[in-house]
Amino acid sequence: MRITLAQLPVNDGDIEANLIGLKEAVAQAADEKSDIILTPEGSLSGYTHLFDQIRLKEALAELESFAAKRRVGMALGTCMKESDGLCYNELRFYAKDGEYLGCHTKTLLCGWGDPLDGEVTVFATQPIRVFDFMGIKVGGLICNDLWANPGCTPMPDVHLTKKLSRLGAKIVFQAVNGGRDESAFSQELARKFHEVHVLMKARADNLVICTADNAFPEHIGVSSLGGIAVPDASWLYTLPDKGRQVATFDVDVFS
């Protein structure tokens, strides 16, 4: 499978800017004959539940058409209000012809304080599942779903990579939008925590894990290294750790 990782700046209040960035990344993926592109968490809507739902739907339809015409599948991170009236933090999967395959909804939601505040109070969840992409079972995770950072979530690690592996997934796409700053805690300790979890879970659950973070602000290193981890607990590829990065890689599916 040919996979494009898109480490893009995500604008929480600007769907228009996000759409432009996503279309540029999809166009590059098409030029590089990619099968699927992975984008950060909230990359179209912004990482927020406070978005213009009408404009978001219009932008999503435009992006879906744009990618389908170029035969690029998507693992697209965006928040979305669905027909059930609930708001979800989603990783939406599309086939190369534009068929919508379904979405993973963020499960280990972030929250702080007592009583709880944060995304745990605004986003709903759905059961975890896998999707068939080019005959290969793939799964999705969003940020904290993979590493259950104890500083971010009140929920225990329920080992979602293991659940996806047991459902038959061979590749897991992880969309990230991690909070960060220039402190040593953020740039060293927290990033190492995230990286180790990706590598350990690739090995423990015999998975290829593809991960891409939000690049904004572009002068600060990402919260989690972008790249493709393989089951021997190594990085097959990594992205530079700052700024907008879009790169395409060939990946074998491990048995």
C-alpha cells in the first residue's frame, strides 16, 4: 500500500484555510500515486465542537469530490455533527473512488478537573470497528486512543490497538492533534511517552501504525513524531518534527 502522511497546520477557527491545506496535500498525494492519505485530528473542522456545521458539510463534500477525482483514499480527521444529533471527533475512511467506508470516533476522550471539563463533555463515541481498504483490514485511532496519556484522560487504557488487531486489522491509522509547547516536558518527556507507545503497540499487536500530528504552530516541534511504525518496534519512516510535512511511503502488510 502506498500511504501519504500529512502533517498539516490545523486552524481551529478557519475551515477555509484547513480545506485549502487538505486539498494541496491530496493533490500532492495524487501526484505521488498514493493509495490513501492520513491527516491530523480535526484537520478539516479544527479540533473543536464549535464549528459551522453547514460550511463544514459543504467543505467535506468538496474535499470528498476532490480526492475521488484524483483516486486518493482518505483517513480524514475531522469533528462532525451526525444525523443522530451528536457530535463526534472522527477519523473518516474513504476508498479511492470516494466511497465512504465509515469512521472511527475518538474513544479515550480528554478531560480535566472535578467536575470534568474538556472534550469528554462534548463528544460522543461509537463502538470500535475495522474497514476494508483495497482488500486489507485497517483501523483508526485518534491521538489519546493509542497512548492513554494519564495527564489528558480520566479513562484507563483499554488497549484499542489490541482490539483492532483481534478484529483483523493489519494497519492502524492514527490522527493526532496533541497539545504542546516549547518546554522540555512537552518536547522530550511527553513526546518520548507517545513515541514509545506507538512502537510498543506495533510490536505487541503485530501492526503497522501510521501516525500524523497537527503542525501548528509550525515553529514548535510536534507532540508526537509522525511516521510509520512496524511490528519489530522500529520506524520504517519518520517525518521531520516541525512544520508542514507531506510525504508518501510504500508499506508492505505484515502477516
